Amino acid sequence: MVKNIKLIAVVFLVIVSFFILLKGLNKTNNYSPNLNSSNIDFNFKAKFLYSNEETTLYELINDKDFSLINIWASWCLPCRDEHPYLLNLNSLGKLNIIGINYKDSEVNAKKFIKELGNPYSKIVVDPSGVNSIELGAYGVPETILINNNSKTILKKYIGPLDDKKLAELKMIIKNEN
Amino acid sequence: MKIKILVLTIFYFIGSFNLSYAANSEKVDQISKNLRCLICQGQSVYDSQSDFALSMKILIQNKIDEGKNDEQIYDFLKSKYGEWIVYDPEINKNTVLLWVLPLILFVFGGILILRKVSIK
């Protein structure tokens, strides 16, 4: 009888661990936080790239219905790839696109914009990366869509924009209007 | 003699500067050891040299300078990045198994031992 219990217990444990591990196989390792839990601190202070003035997120997102915060750097290759998508989004005219220049040199950042075009209505710099952390970001590139009226995050993309994400963004803006 | 005094004073200033610097960053070390580096999993923010972790350490230093205590800093980061960023999981419906399973195994093991003893 005791032997039976042991056997059953071992078999049970093996089966349970098997299923836990099997389930884990299908899960991605990349953790991203729940959107609803990540709130934005609008008192965030940063300096503009093209002038030395300081601003807050409140002032940055004051026009149009939606803001798109894009964190980028000239040294970031995927940012180059996603730049045409930002230009495309800017041509819609419905978005206030704000660039956050992450840990970059001023000269290189300006060169990047000159070379590839400027989709941003305003660009602020984040030389230490602290502002991006305050926004709950991981690195570059990262894109956050904000509803300016309700001051809520509608969508957040970690990594470069692509065709699929562009279509999704356009869809969200259309549906929210 | 004069040179000796000069050298000693310089060393004194370097030493005191290092001390005050170390006192602050020790606190940062202590907090960052409890934080998970989210883009380099398996490492703490303290261990990592990634851009994310470096910025995080600056942010922690800034918060300490603002006079925030440990608890406020952890809460701030949890509100931005979620529960996952701290190494110490809270009890909720997702982690209840994690906390209860050792207890269940302990009781189960106890029963096995008791049975064995009573049979003998």
C-alpha cells in the first residue's frame, strides 16, 4: 500500500511537471507589462533638441487628438527602418508625433533627421535615459500612442514599427474618432 | 616637508570625495540588486551594464537625492514596469501556488514519514 502511494505520487509529480514545462515552451520569454497598469507621469521634464528650453509632457501633447511618442536614436539601426513608417503616419495629419532622442549625441541626432526627414512635431532629448524609464520604456525603438483628451495609453509597441503595426495604428485612430 | 603636506592634503580630499561618493552609490547598489533587468533576463539591474540598467541606476540615484525611501522607489518602478521588476513576488492569484506549494509538499512529506514510522 505504501509502495503504491509512493508510485502514484511520483507519477503524479512527473505528469504535473511535464505539463508545466510543456506550457512554458509556448510562452515567450519577453516580458512586457500590462498596459492598463502602466500610467504616464505627465510632469516629465525634458529639453528640446533644437533649443535649450525645458518642457513637460503636458505641453508636448497639447494639440490634436492623438499623440505618438517615439523613442529613437541615431545609433539604433531598427530606428532607421521604422522612420518611413513615422513619415507615413505624419502625413495622415491626425497625429502629434513626439520624438524622444535616447542617449544620443546632438550632432548625430540632427544629422539623422536631416538625412531621413522629420516626422516629429517636437523632439526632446534624453541623454541619460532617465526620461524613458519614467515613461516605462525598455529602450529604442519604442512607440506609445496616447489619447490626448483622456490622457491614456491606447497602444504601446516595443521594437520597430512595421506594416502590421502601421495598419493597426491607423485602425485604432479611425475607431477612436 | 611642504610637498609632503601638499600630497597628504590632496590624498585626503580624494579620499573624502570617494567616501561621500561611495555612500550614495552603496544605496543604489542595494536597491538595484533587488531589481530585475527587464531586457537582459537572468541578471539584476546591479549586475547588468545594458543601457536600460545604467539609466535605471541613474534614476534610482535621482530618486534618492529627491529624498524618496526604498519603498517609494520600488513602488514607483512597479507602477511603471509591473510586479515583475522586483525579485520578491507578492502573494496574489498568480503567485499563490508558488507560496503554497512548499507548504503542501512539507505536509505531504510529513504524512509519508508518519505512515512509515507507524507501520514499523
